[in-house]
Amino acid sequence: MHFNPVQNNMFSVYHLLLGLVAFKFYIASMMTGRKTCRFLNYRFVFNRVNCKPNTTFQTMTNQSDEKSDIETVEEVEPKLKYVRLTNDVQTILTKDGVSYLAAHPKFLCIGTNWGSIHLLDFEGNIVNNRQLRPHTVAVNQISIDSRGEFIATCSDDGNVFVYGLYTTEDSQEVSLGRCVKSVAIDPLYHKSGNYRRFITGDDRLMLHERTFLGRTKSVLLCDVEGVVHNMRWHNRFVAWASNIGLRVYDIISRCSLGLIKWDKRNNIIPSTYRCNLTWKDSGTLLVGWVDTVRICGVKRRLQRLKDVPEYIVEPLSMFRIDYFISGIGPLNHNQLVILCYSKEKDENEKAMRPQLYVVEAKESKYVELCTDNLSLRDFKDFSCNDYALESLVVENLFVIVSPKDIVVANPCDADDRIEWLIEHNKYAEAMEIVNSKNIVLNRNSRISVGKKFLDHLLFVEEYVKAGQLTAELFGNDKKLWQEEIFKFAQVHQLRQVSAYIPRGEVTLDPHIYEMVLYEYLKLEPEGFLKIVKQWSPSLYNVSAVTNALIEHLIVNSSSELLEALAILYTHSGKFDKALGAYLKLNHKGIFQLITKQNLYPLIHDMIEDLMQLDCEQMIKILLEKDTVPIDIAVAKLQDNRLYLYMYLDALEKKDTRMLARRNLHKDLVSLYATFARDKLLPLLKRSNNYSIALALDECKRLEYYPEMVYLLGRMGNTKDALNLVMSQLQDIEQAIEFCKDQNDVDLWHDLIGLSLDQPNFLKVLLRKIGTYVDPRILIRRIGKRTQIPGLKDALVKMMTDYNLQVSVEEGCTKIVVSDCFDLHERLYNIRRKGCGVDEQHLCNACQKCIVGQDTVGNVLIFCCQHVFHEQCIPADGLETACIICTDSRTKQTAFQ
């Protein structure tokens, strides 16, 4: 196949661009990204954002995990994302282990097994503020005030330290001489006044306040049943857990609000498992102990009673889970984040990975929303109490702590959700999020997500959806269209996007439209025709596409491609070739082309072929004013009498005078005789522009007797016409009508003579002849022995009609006579009336005033109202009539 230079350039660019797109796809496929997988509805956490390459939060699986044959199921969308703390904290954990961590929106504070206290930012860097005094043994608990200005720590060395991060003025050091298991600093410690206090817990609950002189005053708040294992202070309430249960203490009223006892469990020692406490807000406390979750509400009593606390603690929800609880925190609404420790061991009797549950709490049950398996360092060597979960409620941030690892978790934002959905091929849901209102994105955009969705649809061969996505995604953005459309070209699916390519105010480069047309030409001829019809020729190089189509037709010809070729010829102004293509195709679109482009001079030699294609439309074109001359049309149709008849018949309906002027009625008579006999007789009656003799010969040849009767009558040969009616047509009714039209008495006598030997004819004549001729003529000529059926009725009818006619004539005579006398009397009365004459009347002869001072003589007024001076008319005309009226009648008579 050979192409012209323009075509070769077009398709060379096409294949070059396809090659570039293929190379781009290959490079993209070699790039790796973040991955997630789910096994048995669990999601192993891989590297997340903000993790450095050398400290990636990697999944560590043992040999048994690698060899296990576990069926994969669909992964649930995660609620949280994770970042492992690195930098300085890695150095600390290499030499030491975390015994406790407290979180504040400004920083993290960790206590180690060797008693050290470190302040860290949320990237794991040590905050260079001041050196905090260490304990001699492991730190048991750390508490931070609400502003993050003071920190309280405790340890089994019996010391409690209160550090001022910005000032040492209110720092305190208290040595209790016994193991201090927990400490809680007043959230308002940073304020001056009575807020410089903290609470310690061991076998008793003590409040330590700084006095006016700078000393520390200790007050026993409550004796504890066993040991205080954990303690949290929020606003006016302090919650702590002991061996037998949970208490909430009102620090203002200095009273306990009640005790919530632990359930008695077989093989469970309360002191073995740490009770995890978190204040969701001022009225909601989250409690996680062993495998039980409690949500407690603190509210004011409806009625205040004497010696009864103002507030009361009530359980709102309680349920059990299948794991030991290492930490608990609120997520949003009724959702909780629970750090879990598996009750089971692996095959080597080692601890299994800790898990982070996201659940929705109900009154006595829960709904699991998401479960993440956490790959913390050395997890096999740690127990349930070695893990902890600190939550920052306002910031919705969670810190997961193990002796050798610290991981920060926070809810997935819109970008995280989109990226997870993309990783799991849920592009449609990702697009819904991108297109939703009031969404804030930092790392993604509608276009970037849409491009990935488009690549996915093309990869899975869902080309129809991919085409629909382009319209929604790119709109009229020329740059995006020209960048992405080559992806469809790479997989030969430009057809799926052709309906959405911009073709209005914004248009793409012509070669793109040519690529689409070329693909349709090769793969889908019907679509090629449809696109050629729909697209404006200004979008592409018409000559290049036409040449490619001609080359293709040499090998593969079809009716669709021939029609497309005709349209392309029309676009390029080659109307003669377009007409030829339509005729070859026998396509009726040629008529629209002729009308739209005024191609009437080009169709003179095609008239017969066009009539054969669609006679009705062609005749409509021929009848249009000044399109094709009548003489030319008639000449071109002489060889096809049927088409000539149809054309002249339509022209006769439109303008019969035109055919008469052009002496075409003679042809139409012959055509009507051949194709439309019912129209022949009306034409013979209304037209005079034909040869009667030729018409009569044609009717004789075809034995058209009614037409012959008319023609013979028109030629004056009435007797032959009447004989033809009686002998050939045997129609007495028509004979009577013929005689009536001719109004010839002799013809009536001939009719009677021809009917004498036909009794049935005589019967009809007896009934109807009475109104036209004297019936006695018929009666006298009927033979004496002639038998006529229905004679009596016929005679009665004849006499009745004759009497009616005589009566009508007499009545008419009376009316005429009466009217004559009435009119004569009216004329007489009018003539007797007088006529007025004044100065405005002029003499009809001299044109002077009839009445005036100089008037002499008489004035004559005739009945016709003409006025004359007596001396202005001849003397001999005074006794006759008006000279004006007389002259007028004389001239009229002479003219006639």
C-alpha cells in the first residue's frame, strides 16, 4: 500500500507516539510503591509516609508465617496510618528500653528501664531543653499538665519528681520511702494558686500540695484496696484502678463517686494485668482491663441528696474481646482504638504480633471495623503489660509503645484513603472521594487519581468505562487530552474515546483526529462512516483521510466506506465525484447533497438514474423553480416512458398551463392512455392543446370507448358517437346524457330509433325523456306489439314529469308577468317624481350654471337626471330623449 506524503507523515507520527507511550508504560511497571496485603481479614502494616528508607517500618514474618498456606480474602480499608519514630529515639532504645511513655500535643516524654527521662518531638528527636533528673530504677508513670509545662514522674525508688520545663521555681521533689506505682499531676499545675499539686498512688492515694512557704503538704485521700496500678486526672475527676476495681474521685468535693468492681475470673489475677484508663472527655472514661472494655459515664445527679456525692459513675457499655488489652483510646463517635495482645502463642510458644483493633462500641457488644497486625521490634519477647497505648484525644493521635519501639498512629485522611483504594484497585471509590464536596487533598488531585484509574481500566481492558472516564475527567482540557489519548492508541481503542474528544470551541491537533479515523477505517467501517458524518471536516486533513480511504477500498470495499468516500469528496468540494460515489452506492443521500449544494447543472446526465433511485425525490427536485429546464428533463426521459409519465403528470398537477404552452399535452395524452387511463378523459375535456385525430386513433387502438365518444362528439360526429355508446357501451344512461349535452333534437330522434329494438332502453327513455323532448314522439314510434317491462310505471313517471314540466312553465310565466307589471309601476312612479335644481347644477351641454342671474329661458330635466338649458339642445330634440343618453346608446350599438 502506498500513501501520499501527507498521509505518510501522519501515520509515522502515529506509530512514533505509540512507541513512546509503550516505553513509558514499561518504565512505570518497573517502579515499586507501597504495598499492603491482608490475610484472614488482617492487614500487615508496611512502609508508610514519612518513614525514612533506612528505618522503614517493615513487616517481619517468621519462617512459619512464610511456609503457612493461608487463603487470602478481601482486605478491609484501614482506619489508621503508622509512622515509626526514628532518629535519636533509636539510639536510646538500642541501649535501653521504654518503661512508660506520656504524650502531649507538643512532645513525647519517655521513661526508661534505667530511670532516664527523655523529651522527644514526634519525629524521634531529643528536645534540647534541659536535663531531667533521672530515677535510679525503672520509671513507673509519667504525667503532664494540660499546657505541657510541668512533668511528674514516679518510680519504685520512692521518689516523685515534678519538672518545670520552662522554670524551676515550682519544681518539686518528694521522697516517700516506698514504691510509687502511679502519679497524676493537676492538669492546671501551670496556674498559680492552689493548683501546684499532684497525686501519688501505691497502697494509698495521697494528695501532695505546695504550701505558701514552698513546702509540700501531703494529705491522704483514700485507702486503696491493694495497689494503685494506674491513675488518670482530668478536670475535677481522678480515676484509678486497684486490685479489686475502678474508682473515680472528685477532687473538689474530696469524695469517691463509687467503685466498679472487677469481674471474678478463673485463672486471672488482677494485679497481673494493667488496667488501661483514658478520659475521652470530662464525662466519659474508657477502661480496658484483661479482655473487657468498659465505657463509664460521669454525670451530675438529678437530685442532690445530703451526704451523697454530687456526681455519679454509671457503666454505659461493656463487652469482651478475644485478646488481652494493652491500651485503649477514643477515635470518633462510638469508635474505639484498642491495642491487643494475643492470648495464644505461636508454635514455638512465643508471643504473637500485637494488634490494633478499631471497633464500634455498642451497649453490650462491638463491631470490628479494622484490625492491623503491628510489626514491632522483638515482639516475641514481650508480654501484655510491656505494651501501652497513649492517645491525644483532641489531635486524634495514638502512640503505640513497646520496650524497643515507638510508633505513632493517626486516622487516615482523604489522601490516605485514596492511596489505599488505589493500591487495592478500588479506583471507582477513590474517584467518589475525590469528587465529593468539601474534600481537602494535599498529595492527590482529581486529575492524578483519574489518570491512575484510566491506566487501570486500560490494563483490565474495560475500554468502554475508560472512554467514559475521559469525558468526565478531561472535559475540554486540550493538554490532558493530548497527553492521555495515546494510551488508547497504544491498545488500539481510540474508538472508545472518539465520542468524547473535544470538537467544539476547544479542538486537539489534527493528527489526533486522523489517528482515530485511521483506527476506525482499519477495524470498524461502520464506525468510520458514523464519525465522518458527525465530525466537522475542519478537525482533520480531509485529503489525507480521503487518500487513505481510497487505498483501503482497493483491498476492502464496502457500502459504508463508499458512502464515507462520498461525504469526504463533499467536504473537499469534489461534488462530481461525490455524486458518482452516491450513484454507485445507490444511496438516497445524493438528493440532499444536490439540494444543499445546488448541484442541479451537474445532474442533467443523471436524471434517469436518479429517477430509478428515488422517483419521488427526483421529481420534487425537477419541479423546483429554475433547477432543471423542462425541455432537458423531457429529453433525458424520452427513453423511459414510465418516468416521463410520472414527471409530466406531476408537472400537470403543479401547472397545467405550462404544459399547454410547451405543447406537451399531446405527449401526456399518449402517456395517460398507457399508464393512467382514469386521468385521460379529464385531460381531454380540459385541454385544447392536443391533436384530436391522434388522440382518437390512440383511443381506437386501445379501445377506450368513453374517450372515443367524447372525441367524436367534440369533432361534431355526434351520430357516430351515439352509435358507439349504444353498440359498444350498451349504456342508455350515458346516451341520454350525451344527447342532453348536445341539445340536438335530431340526435334524440336517432337515440329513439336505436332504442326501438331494446325494450329495456325504451323503459329508461320513457322514464327520462319527458323532461327533454315531447314524449309523444317516443310513444308514436314504439311498435304496437312491443313488450316493455315496467311499462305502466314508466308511463306514469313520464306523464308525471311532463305535467310537472308544464306546471313549472306556467308558474314561471305567471311570475314573469307579475314581475313585469311591478317593475313597470315602479318605473312610472319614479318618473313622476319632481327633480330639484339649484345653483350648483351645470348644464350638460354648455357646462354653465343652470340657475343664475344671467340665465334666460327655460330649463329642461330628463328622467335620466341630465339638465340642459332650453337653448342648448336642438329644437327637434325637445320632445325626444336626452342627447347624452341617446349618443351613448348609439355608440354602444355601433360597437356591437
